[in-house]
Amino acid sequence: GQQLNQSPQSMFIQEGEDVSMNCTSSSIFNTWLWYKQDPGEGPVLLIALYKAGELTSNGRLTAQFGITRKDSFLNISASIPSDVGIYFCAGQLDQGAQKLVFGQGTRLTINP
Amino acid sequence: NAGVTQTPKFRVLKTGQSMTLLCAQDMNHEYMYWYRQDPGMGLRLIHYSVGEGTTAKGEVPDGYNVSRLKKQNFLLGLESAAPSQTSVYFCASSYLPAGQGVFRRNEQFFGPGTRLTVL
């Protein structure tokens, strides 16, 4: 099946630091989504991107839809303890059935 | 609105037993999905439905069946559970925005998950 390569797999940072993670694929995607999952919960949508080159912010989070349509980036500025969790990228490849392909996730740990 | 709910939250089965996981959404969404989440593998699509009475296979459908008799409910069944089906199962739903033409935005909303252990 389609694969999204998400990196890094895990991050250990100090509170207040900025965070960057990305997803790449060999396929072109029409939509990129970024989700966050807290322990014991389902993923929650953070940011949705629909156009190549699009840069969208949600508070301290900023995500970009790569120009080649094969990658996307998520940045978190001035991290705080509640940012801890697993971040997933997802790409929509199939226009008809709206199926998503998910990356393996980036586990973010913050040291206070 | 409760959003997407799943029952049960936890379940332990013995190999060969059967069970049904229930997903319900109160957002009037057309599309519904079942995923499984395993360590280091992200979320993988099991089955999905694009409307009441329709179902289709996803990436990892073997060993599972689904039904969508009502628009708001999507059931996932395991007829004969195997240890390889130990996982966390998530249901999701998404809407069909009007006026989007051929390309439809897919913002999926997830339930809280069901943790299943098969011994």
C-alpha cells in the first residue's frame, strides 16, 4: 500500500523549544492533514492543507503543504507540557472514497 | 453533540471467540471508517463506508466484517478472533461538503478507541 515516511519517530525536547517534523511520500497527495493523539484517546485534527505551497497556522502550530505535493511539515513554536503526544500526518490520495494514508507518527516528549 | 463514540472501550477475547465493535456518530456524516493502530505502524484502514448500506475493503480487511445498516452506525465484526487482531481500534467519520465538485475534503473525526486483547 501507499507509504508515508514521517520523521523523526521520537523527539525529546526542553519546554520552550521549537519543534519541527515532516512527512514525505513517493506519491502526490491532494490533501495533507496533521493529527495529534493524547494517551488513551483518538487522534484529533490540528491542521488541514489543501493547496500546494499552502502555509496554515493554528495557534503555535504551523504546517505547510510542500510545493511538490509529496511532503508536508509541521512546526510547533515555544513548546509547552500539553504538547506531549503523538503527531500523525495523513495524506488523501483517493479523491473518490476519501481514504487517508497515515504516517507512523512522531512521539513528542517534553522535559519541564 | 457527542461526536464519534465507540463501545466497548476495552475487551479481552479468547482465540476463536467473536465480537462486534459499535461506532456511532451524531454529526450526520456520510463517510465512516474503521482503523487499527499498532505500535510503530500508525493507523491502517480496515473497512470503510461511503453511505448507508455500502461498505468497502481498506488496506487490512482480512478477518473482519462490517455493516452500515443505519447512517449513524458502523459495526466492525470479528467472527473468529486471533491473537494477531490484538490492537486498538478507531472509528472515524467525515462529511461530504456541498459544492466541492469532484474533489471532496476529507477531515476525519475520530472516536476514543477500543482496546482489544485476544489471548
